[in-house]
Amino acid sequence: MTTSPQKMTKKILIIGSGFSSISAATYLADKGYDVTIFEKNSSFGGRARKFQANGYTFDMGPSWYWMPDVFEKYFNDFDKKVSDYYNLKKLDPAYKVYFGLNDSIEIKGNLDAICETFDEYEKGASESLRKFMHEANENYSIAMDKIVYKPGISIFELITFKTIKRVRYFLTNIKSEVAKYFKNKKLRQLLEFPVLFLGAKPENTPAFYNIMNYADFGLGTWFPETGGMYKVIESMIELAVEKKVKFKLNQNVDKIIVNGNRIKGVESNGNFFSFDIIISGADYNHTETLLPEGLRSYSKDFWNKKVFAPSSLIFYLGLNKKVKNLNHHNLFFDVDFNKHASEIYDNPKWPESPLFYINFPSISDSNMAPKGHENCFILIPIAPGLEDNDQIRKKYLEMVLERIEKISGEKIIDHIDYSKSYCVRDFINDYNSYKGNAYGLANTLFQTSIFKPKLKSKKVKGLYFTGQLTVPGPGVPPSLISGKIVSNIVMKDYPY
């Protein structure tokens, strides 16, 4: 009598430990694959890492918790719930937008209240907003059901009865779509702002991405009750470890080793590690430089021609006081929106007078700062690839602090007891990020879905990609989804 040989478990390496990497690892380990994560840095989380200093706990990257349904779906896939790991609070107000001195709009935590606010600025705007949001809701439902969980392989993924009926939303842009409903400049800016998360100017972003307006006004802005945004990473790691994913820190991948055109393993910190499959959640361009040039799917010219989402100049500040005049999330739109956008995308340079974002997570979670203190995070969107030095950083910190104090009346400068900055050179050093970009590729029409770099290498068997430079795109929820999509492709190619 003969017996069939024992099936060998495929050994999978995942490079990086951001949202997409942990997502992919967990889906694969759940199905029995042997999965290891290599993280080059000294802490897990990728761009969503945290650091602690002088009693403050800083989330280093993502700070907006939008699209809670995507997080819930992720945990549900493993018969878990978000509430098994952390509790959420809905922020009300969600955020505040400053247009100048004594000129701001506070966005409340529900659509009815937001409609009332809109009516204060334009007669009949509440009715227009409800119509706009109805369409955004329809698009969101189609996106979640028909588009974003698809692998970006074929144009037919996008062609369904519902998408054909709404084709105009792919052929026009957010800016013109918003202008159809509203005349007031400030209301238009409020509805154009969420596409900044997609990394493109409103006039270059398909109107279908009004799904972000539904994510904003419809689903609301949330925040973990304790632990900040890093609590999500910690929860995902806890689940991944439960599924037997192995995590390794300070493990820089120097080279991807191939035999012919097939994955053999990696060289990391001078040592060889054998793997059958590699999924890179690291920078796509950088990952391909770890291969022999003839096995790279995309050329230097390819990447150079792509439209990238912004980089960021970030400041992490500790304040020896509590703030009174500012909210958890605050946007400063007191300067020319279009001029700053042009300085990012059309004529890349350091902005003359930038828009910026500031948040105080310790308003919602007091554990993120010492008692009586405040944790402050400031972000200025900038073009990737700019010169970055300490003198420039200092100039912009002074510039934004002066505007914060003048416009909000909140004294900040004399109360700083901790300060750290993060910019282009740090994104490059820590994440091997192409030109120091912070968010990945911009979601323009011809960088959406099938037009993005592929999840599966065209030239190397066993090599895959996930994260913000591939499907479905930039942002935390898309990263969770990207991990699921690539894991499905791997499971199809290498059944367990």
C-alpha cells in the first residue's frame, strides 16, 4: 500500500509590518500558511508606529479613524469584533475648519447637524447636501461591494450594471461635482478636503471618490477610547500572533534571492533566509531594487512619471497646558487652497503659505499626555522629493505656530516642553519611501484600480506586493483591504 507524500506548508515572508502587511499575514496564517514578518525598524506598525517621550505617547502617522465598517469587516473575517480589542468613541464635533480670524466651521457628529450648519452659509444648502450625500452613499455602497475588494487585474472588474449606470462619476471630477450643488466657497472646500486623503487635487480626482464625503459626513470620525491609533496595530498584532504569525524586528531585507525567476529567499542583515513566497508591504519601487534589474516589473522612468500623493512635514509637540480653543482635529484653510495644491502637484516646491492640519489626541485620550499636558500633532502636506533640512523645518514650525495662535487665540509657543519633527528624509530612511512620499500614489483616474502597479510580480514567481502603492490605494482602510486581496491571490496560486 502506498501513501501520498505529506503536503509541505509554504513558507511566506512578509516585508514590513504596516496595516497591509499584518492584514495579509493574518489572512494567510488563518488558512494554515507558515508566515513570518520582517520589520526593518525597532518597532512594529510601519507608518502607524508610535513613540513615547517625556510622558507623551505619539502616533507617528495615521490619525483619522474613518470607515469603521472596513475595520469591523476585517475582524469579522476571523469571527472577531472590533470591540473584542478596543472601544471606539465617535467624535462630536468631528473636526473644526479655520478659514481666518473669527471665521471657522465646526463639523458636527451627525448629518442632520451638519445640514443645519450648511444652511447657515447658503440658502437651501441642507437640501443640496442631502442629495449630494445620497449619491455619495450610493457610490460608497458600489465601491465596497463591487470595486475595492477586487485585485485590479481586468477592466471587467469595474464594469457592472451599477457602475455603468454611474459612469459619469468616473468621467467628471470632484471639484466640478461639488460645484453643481454648492456656490459657497467654504462649503465647497469642506467637500473637497477629504480627497486630500487620496493624494490628488480635487479637479484631478474622479467624482466617484465622493465616497470619501460619505465616509466623512455619513459614517463619521471615530477614535479608540484608549491607546490612540496604535491601538489598532496592537490589536491586529494580537490577532496575528493568535494565528501563529511570527514577528521579527530590526530585520532589514538587503536582497531578494531568486533561482532563475523563482523566489528562493532573502538576505537580511548578512544572513540568508529561505522562503517560498514573499509579499512586500514595503515601498514597491524599493522592493524591486532588491532584485536583479532584469526581474523588475517597472522601470525608473515608470515611477518618475507617476503622480504621487504628498509627503508631509510633521511636528510632534508636547505642551505643558491643556488647550481650550482647539478641537481634537483641526484644519487651517486660512490661505489659498489652490495655490498650495499647485505647489504640491504642478510646480513642486516648499509652499509659500501652506494649509495644515493639527490634532490633539489627548483631548480624547488623556493617557496620551502627562496630567495637565496636551499631545499635539501638526502636519503640513508638501510635494515629495523636496530638499529637507533642520533650518527649513524650523521655519515652517514658527510659521504655523504663529498662525495657530493668531487665528485660534490658543497660546502654544511658550508652552512647548517637547518637540520632534519628521519629514522627507525620515520617510526615506525609515520606510525607503520613493522620494519620501507619505501616502503612496495619487488616486487619479489613470492611477485607479487596473492602472495601479500590480499585486503580483510580472517577472518573479512567488513575489507579491501589498499596500498604498498598489490596489486599492492610500489610506488605512484600503491598506487592510489590500492585505486581504493579495492573500486571496496567493492562496489561489499556492493552495494550502
